[in-house]
Amino acid sequence: MPQFSVHTEETAPAPSKPVIKKAKEAFGMLPNLMATLAESPTAIDAYFTLMGIFDKGSFTPTERQVVLMTNNRLNGCTYCMAAHSAVSKSQGVPDDVVSALRSGSDIPDPRLSALRSFTEAVFHGRGKVSDDALTSFLDAGYTKANVLEVVVGIALKVLSNYSNHFTHAPVDKPFQPFSWSLDETNTPGQKIA
């Protein structure tokens, strides 16, 4: 299998360097996922930009992690699950919520559970969800704007999860304590190629 480079600011293509600089300023490091995305200036810019857009939405940090980590689990992305587990901890997402998101078990908070259920429905239906799923989501206190923000979060995870399946970015040292494997998930019928 072809190896993808884990770029540095020095080895990345010139058009990727401004985004690498912004990422280092934002995170205090260049996460390996972004270092591999740097192979394509378009990919690293799209990821950094879409991440910033999703962060500006109306979801709380915990709700954003519900959307993102649900997709990480469903897509079987070990890198992103470790990274988002670490981010969740730093953002104060409750440990029981993080544990439930990592394993696919029940989330004790009914509103967050509704968000995960809707995210899973959108994921599995590729955007086509039943009226009941949409109504349940709205009845949990979410808005029509939130429906569309779930789609933005899924788009972000398609970009990062799928790219990581190709690039196999090594889990960064700060994320290693949060390493995750598919064995931790109880998603029935999940098949990862």
C-alpha cells in the first residue's frame, strides 16, 4: 500500500504551508491528520475551514462532539476517535457521554441521545431520514437549523475519516492515552473494509 507523508511545515507543498501555520497557532501543534492532509493543499484547507465553520454553529461543544464522535465510530476511524476523545476531555464533555460515544452504548442524557440517534439516521440514510426521525429530533428541542448543522458535521467527518483511512495518520502523542479500536464499539452489523 502506498505510504502518505506526515508533512511538516518544511516538507509540505507551498500552498499547504499557510494552513499548517494556522493549525499550529490554533492547536499548539500540527496534528498528524492535518500533516497528512497537507499532501493536498485543497484537502487541508477544506478540513481546517469546515472545522471552523462547524465550530461557529449553534451546537454546544458537547453536542458538536456527539455529532463528530458518532461519525468517527460509524466510520471506524481510530485516529479521529482518539483525537476527539482528547478534545472532549479538554472541553469538559462528561466522561459518561464520551464513553457512550466510544462504545455506541446508551447516552444517559435524553437530548444528547436524540442528537446521536438523528446523526446515525442521517449517516445510515445518506441524508434520507424518516419523518419520525426528523420529528423526534425536533421534539427533543433541536431546530431546523440544527438539522442542517448535523449535515455539516457529517461532511467534516467524511473528509477526515475517509482521508485517514487512506493516509493512516499515526495517533499523536497527546491523543495516545485515548486510543480506540473497533473492538470497543457495539455497532451491530458494522463492516469496515
